[in-house]
Amino acid sequence: MMGAWIVLAAYTLDLIIGDPRWIPHPVIAMGKAITGLENIIRKKVTTDRGLRYAGFLFPLLIVTGAFVLTWALLKLLFYIHPALAVAGEILLIATTIATKGLRDAGIDVYKHLRAGKLPEARAALGMIVGRDTKQLESSEVVRGTIETVAENIVDAIISPLFFAFFGGAPLAMAYRAVNTLDSMVGYKNEKYKSLGMASARLDDIANFIPARITALLLFASAGVLGLHVKNSVRTVKQDARKHPSPNGGYPESAVAGALGIRLGGYNVYHGVRSFRAYMGVPYHEMEASHIRTTITMMYISSSLFVVILVFLLWLMSITGVGWLW
């Protein structure tokens, strides 16, 4: 049962405190390691082919390093006292989850929109997305917020919990390293299309199953809230694969269908306008209230997933099934 209590405690801890600035976050260390490794590679390698091969060093060193260091830390804590290892496991898994952080970011935009402070809402959205936000209309600010919250239900909650279920804090931290790599070097632009290819592909693989699980959980949350479940299912079937990411379209289309809105459209990145395929049929105009509903769907879907994981861990404990951690 210990694994079940650890997962539940880690999720609850994140809900309560999120990521306080006074606690050093592992992602900061990962970011510094990634930047340092990139600088070394670029000094030694200049050709596209060489950068493509050198890009495999990121998963090899950063992801493996995150796993090994986390495992070693927990072993050390266990030798000092088993209770310290349990506390360390809970805290480390909690740092890989960002339920509260995602909620706070979305609510920040929502509050500015409700108060009629569009410039502040644009600035708040600009803190959590890569697109240019300074010229966005209110409905586009809503769209950007919903897309970000929906997509990050996978990256920031379901995926780390999924990997924690199979391998505790070491595997959850390894996933966080994969996701951090993707956010830093996994771009398809001229600078990273070669160097970041391996990292981007690994992120796609890591999120493949969690993204589809998330869609199922969002169907369930739509049912709990009395939203359009059938339309959510239909939208995923029709539109999920239109997303440029093999995984991002699943949570976004599930939310779009449930809310009866249309996501996707034109975005501007560093002054360059690009189009992302539409997902969903616009039965309703996008409003700030849709941000709150999306956040509620996030809470319900993630809580349901934790309940399922705890039940499975409990079932394994009473049946005597062996476990990785």
C-alpha cells in the first residue's frame, strides 16, 4: 500500500502548495544542464548531420542522469531512515506535477478578463505560451489559455503520474527531464530541427499513451459536469490528428468538443503568422467562463486518474504482485 499512499500524498501536496519559489526545483537544474550541454555540442559540432547525432546525447545524459540521481538520492535517504525516503519520494514526485501551477496561471488570465483588463490578460497569457499575445482580442486570449491548460493536463499532470505509477520518483523525474528537453530544444525551427530531433521524438513517445488516457478522463469529466460528452468523443475522433503534435490534439479536441467551442486558428510566433488546424465546431462563442470550466475539467480528470492509480496499487498490494519500486 505504500506506493498508493505516496502517489496520493504527492498529488495532494502539489494541490496544496504547488511549486513554492523557496524550494529549489529540479527543472531549474535540468535547464542549466541542458544549456551547458548544448553549448558544449555547438562548440564541437557544426553540420546538420553531426547535430542530429549529437542530439542523442540529450536523452542519454540528461534523462538518464535525472533517473540515476533521483534513485541514488532516495537510496541515500533510505539508508539514513526509511521515513526520509518516503518523504523524499513524495516531495520529488510532487515537483514533477503542476496542477496548482496550471490552475493559478489559468485563473490569473481569467481574473484579468473578468475585470476588463485585456492588456493584463494578454501579459498573463504571454507568461505561459510561446505565441505573441500583445495584439490578441479577448476571445483569442481565452482560446490560448484553454489550449494551454488542456494540452498541459497531459504534460504537467497525467504523464508524470503515469510514470510515477510504474517507477516512482526516479521514472517521474526522468519524464520531467524528457518534457524539459522538448520545451528547450524540441523545436522544428532552423536552430533546433537537427539538434533537438531526438528530444522531440522521445517526448512524443513518452506522452503517446498518457495523452490518449487523458482524452478518456476528459470524457468522464465532461459527463460529471453535464457537458457535451458525445460531441467531445466525436471531436477527438475527427480532429485530434490534425494537431501538429501527435499528442496535443487529444486533450485539446476533447475540451473543445465538451465545451462546444472551436480551438485552433492563426497564431503569431516572433512576428511570423502560422495556422493551426481547427478543432471542434463553434456552437458557442468563447468566453472567459470557459477557462474556469476547463480548469474544473482538469481537476476532475486528474483526481479520477489518481483514484484509479491508487486502486491499482492497492489491488497489487493485496494480490502480492511484485513492483518496481
